[in-house]
Amino acid sequence: MYSLFLYNWQVRDEWFEVLKDLPIEELTAERGGGIGSIIKTLFHIVDVEYSWIRGIEGYDDPAPLFEDFLNIQSIQRLSDDYRKDLLQILGTLTDDRELRVVKVPWDEESYRYGEILRHVIAHEIHHMGQLSVWAKELDIDRVTANFIGRGLGRSI
Amino acid sequence: MYSLFLYNWQVRDEWFEVLKDLPIEELTAERGGGIGSIIKTLFHIVDVEYSWIRGIEGYDDPAPLFEDFLNIQSIQRLSDDYRKDLLQILGTLTDDRELRVVKVPWDEESYRYGEILRHVIAHEIHHMGQLSVWAKELDIDRVTANFIGRGLGRSI
């Protein structure tokens, strides 16, 4: 699973790069589907990933407020900060850990650790697909969703 | 990886169900981003998945023509047919197989078998994200992208 996180992080960083010069009015404009705006989507992806991974590791949810992250640069800093932790946690995955039964405070269900990893991975890819439609509407560059061509074969 | 294929197939079948009664004009309308229309996107997902998996298994590409699949029911039948093969191939994945170096006829690069599996998985989730934006625009039901809540924990 680790290589799919590396993939998501590469794609996310490339979107940050594409979107960093987009006017704030476009970043915050309400759009059809998804979380509602480009900037909310990016914040949501970063926030949800960290909450789940912290949760299944037994740590509290930092619950950052969207209102404090109203530009690409601040969301990217949050993403970079979180990633340092995530690299530590996810860089040492084992089959045994993926099978561990886990619970998080905001959900009554129990899950497999690896089930949550897949949930988080699919969540980001799904939202990035939405972003690609909005980017097309805005006539700006779109980041490729290809997994191949990113040097990730060695992380399989 | 197998559970992520099961996830994609569940999501895909739920989209078939949601979209089967949508008028053909809406299914074929050109939309911003992605492959261009809802029906082309569905055909593309089914076609690409099978081509890659057949390719890395050393089989030829059946290369179905989009023009022969101009409604949801025919694409779903194609998807069902292909799935019988894919279940056989992907139901017996091993770590060794994922590390195998593979080539396909349409690409000069060599890849890891597991790299292509991840490419195909991310490809479908990405396009389904696009579909969700278009469904919102059309004000029709959207299929959840959640991996949790689908009984897939036991397939981890």
C-alpha cells in the first residue's frame, strides 16, 4: 500500500504546483460535486488522510480548521508537516499490521488497519478526479493520474 | 491489491445501476475533462483494465470497438464477461507475482506486475471521481466512493 501513498503525495504536490497561482476567487468558487471548491477539496484530502492514519494508530485527531488554511501555500505546509509523521508510520507497513483490527473515536465500526489504508487512498484519488474536471473547465493544466512513469515500481 | 479490484467492481456496478435509465443523449453528451462523455468513460475503464491485465499476463488485447457498445447494458455485459477472466487471474495474486518484471506490446517500458495493478486501480478511481462531478451536474444519484462499508475488510 505504501507505493499508493507515495503516488497520492506526488500527484497532490503536482496539483499544489499547478494551482498555486490560481486566483483566490477561482480556488474558493463553489463547484458542482465533491466538497464544493478546489481549496476545500485540497484541505479535506490532507485533513482526512491524517485523521484516519492517526486514528488507527491510536493518536488524537488534530482537527485543523479550514478557516485557517485559505491559500494553497498554507495547505501545502500542513500537508508537508503531516507527511513527516505519515512517512514514519506508513514506511514500515507489514502484512500483520494490515490485518490488525482497529477502531477510531468517530465511528462505531471496527475495521482492518489495511481497510482504512485503502479507504484513504481511494478517497484522495476520487477527489483528484473531481479536481481534473474543474481544471479542464478552468482551462488550466491537469496533473496526470498515471501511476506508471513515476518511478514507483521500486516501491512495490 | 485484490480488494481494490473488488472495490472498483462494486463501485462500477453501482454506477451501471444508477446510469442505466439515463437518456442516451445525456450518456453520450460531451463533458469537460476525462474521456469526454459518461458512456465513453465507462467503456474506457472496462477496456483499459482488461487490456493491461491481459497484457501483463502475455495475452493479446481483444480491442473492442466503442461503436459496438453504445448503451449501458452492453458495456455492463462486456464488464461481466471480462470479470470472469479477471477473477481467475487476480484472485491468486502473490507477492512474487507483483514483483515480476513485465512488458506489454504497446509500451517500450518494462514495469513491475504490481505497478500495473496499481496503475489500473488508480485509473478507474480517478475516472469515477470525474463521473461523480457530472452526476452532480445532472442532479442524479452519486455512488459513494467509500472503501469502508462494503464488506471488503475480509479481503485484505
